[in-house]
Amino acid sequence: MDLTARQKRMLEYIREHLQETGYPPTIREIGREVGISSTSVVNYNLNVLQQKGYIQRSRETSRGLRLVGGEGAPAVCAEYAVPVMGTIAAGEPLRLPETDFSITDYESITLTQDILPPAPDLFALRVKGNSMIDALVNDGDIVVLRLQSQAENGDMVAAWLIDEGETTLKRFYWEKDGNRVRLQPANPQMRPIYVHPANLEIKGKVVAVIRQLQ
């Protein structure tokens, strides 16, 4: 790899940021990471990485970086779209399809295969509220779920309370007597919800969280 130590660290940071967030860092974020205050110097080094075939750049967007293949470079991360089907919050019904859906019907987010393998039964919801903050799911985050109607103890699920017409994001637990389910928040200031299985539908299991960083 014919790169300087600083350029290698830039490449590593771009890869790490993609793996953690699903999108590339900005020029200023890269500069802070490698200790460069001048955006022109960051640009120069990114141009070198582009010329050597390690990245592709789109100057029309602030996060217009893509990793590409090449000797010593990380493998390219294929992208795919996941539909964002609304907000999960108490009191709002959760609209989900009975079968596969078309992403053209919804807003979508872009994920990469190294973050989560693509599947036809994935969908995403925006989180409203702080019931799962100790599970590192904050207000404004996006959760990616797999469409399924069953859950195991400890799974984080989108649960629909049928009689109440409400959805909630909680961890699923069967109570020992087997006659009710506990929907457990990850916030010590909130109490669990106990519900009869007949009044509960599982809409999906959380498989990834996209953080909202501000």
C-alpha cells in the first residue's frame, strides 16, 4: 500500500465510520480524526486516495465518499435500500404489509452489506421517545427490523397492542406463568407493559440501529 501513515488512517476511518453508521464521514470529521484542521489538506489527501483507486468521490454532497476495490484496499460494500415505513410511537398504528413490499412506495435508507446482509423482509422505523435509551436506541434513531410474528425472550420488537391500537418498541419476555407477556423498556424511569398474548401482535424484530448524531 503506497500511502502515507496519515492517508492509511483516513482510509481506516472511512471504513470504520461506514461500518458504525452506514454512511461516510464528512471532510471535517475526517480532519478531526487525523488531526488536520485545514479542509484543503484533507481534500488533497482524499484526492490522492481517489487517484490510487481506494475511494470514489462525489463533490455534490458533503458525504460523497465510497470505498472501492484495489490492492490493499477494503472490499467494496454493495449498497441496498430499506423502506422507512413510519414512526414507532405509542398511540400510532403501525402500517405493515402482509407480504413483500416495494421500496418505491416509501421513503428509504441506504445500507451496505457489511452492516447487514440484504433481505426482502427488512423494513425501518423512526423512533419517537426514550423508552429504550439504555439499549442505545434514542429518540430520532432509525431501527431496522425483520418482518416476523414470533419473538424469543430478550428480543427487541415492534409490538402492536391490538385493543389499544398502539405500537411500542420494547424487549419481549414471556412471564413464568405463560399467561402474559412483559414488554420491557430499557429506561429505569419507565414501567414494563404486561399484556395477554391474545392482545399482542409482533410486527418485527430489531436487527440494526441507525444512530441520529447531532
